[in-house]
Amino acid sequence: MAAHPGGPRGEGPRPRGLAFVAEVTGQLAPWLNTWAQLLAGPTARRMLAGAADEWLSDLLSDRLPWSSWRDEDEDTPCLALSMWVLRHAPPVLRDHDASGELCDLVRLLALPHADRWGERG
């Protein structure tokens, strides 16, 4: 039986629960995979909509949205989380009538940092 960090069975991981288990285990991908499998359910989808709104400011600045014990130069977990949000959040946000601004910010994750804000020089 798979663990569901932060929430009862079938509810999906809560954003703070995800941060905890990712830091304790040193792995993010298995927990994101579990969450993705649960996205058919309304609770996991609602949690993703809230997490996307909460996390985007950090993700758009190429930072994890939680304090991490990892080396600050290690961008792999942040990139993995950004790509996961980019892949899974758009349909969830549409279903939850998220603002156009939030949907646009999620789409910015597909661009390199310099292109997100027109910083090319």
C-alpha cells in the first residue's frame, strides 16, 4: 500500500506533506507520481490548484517553494516540480475556474528564466 503524505488514503498529498516527505526521503519524483495518479479525484485536484497558486512565485524564480536541506546549487528538484506543475496544473486550474493570470503564470514555467521576464541581453 502506498503512503499518502499529509492526507487520508485516497485524498492525495498536501503541499506541506509533499515538502516533508521529499526532504526526509531525499526523493521528489515518487511522491509526485503518487499525486499524479490521484488527480482523478476531486480532493487531489483541489490541492493541486491551491499548491500551484501558493508555489508559483517561487517556481518562477527557480526556487523550491519550501526550505530545503539540499545544496542550493542543485536545481533538479525545482525543475522536476516546475515541470510537474506545468504538465498537471493547467487542466486542474481550468476545472477550478482559476484566474487567467494564474494560468498564464503556469505557462511561463515552460520558458527559460530569462525569457519569462524579458531579461535577454
